[in-house]
Amino acid sequence: MPYVRIEAIAGATRDQKAALVADVTQAVVAHLGKKPEQVWVVIDDVPADNWGVAGGLAADRMAAAAPSREDAHAAVSSQ
């Protein structure tokens, strides 16, 4: 019984997770010859404050990369 564990920064929708589980299951079926009912997939949503990247918190990197409200407003206004 294959057990696949995926850890990711929280934020994926239920539909995205369902699609991921379906794709991972099919990959295990295709590559390992297992039956779909034998495949277990677990998605662990990790808060960005609990995930470190390059010596800092992922939440801080994500906040720095996100456009500010002023930037978003300027982009909409210029269209």
C-alpha cells in the first residue's frame, strides 16, 4: 500500500487538492502498478509562518513578493 505524503504551504483550494490527489494516485498506478484503492495520499498544509526558506520565514518572502495595495490599484487604474 503506497503512502504519499505532500507537505505544502497552506493556501490550496479543495479543488486543487482533489486534483493533486487524483494526479498523484494515477502516477503511482502508472509507475508502480498499484490499484487506485491501494494508494493513500496525505496533504499536510503548513502555515507559511511555520515554513523556512533561505534563512527566513516563507510568510515574509511571500509578503515581500506580493504587490502592495497601491501597486495593485495603480495597475488597475492604468488599464
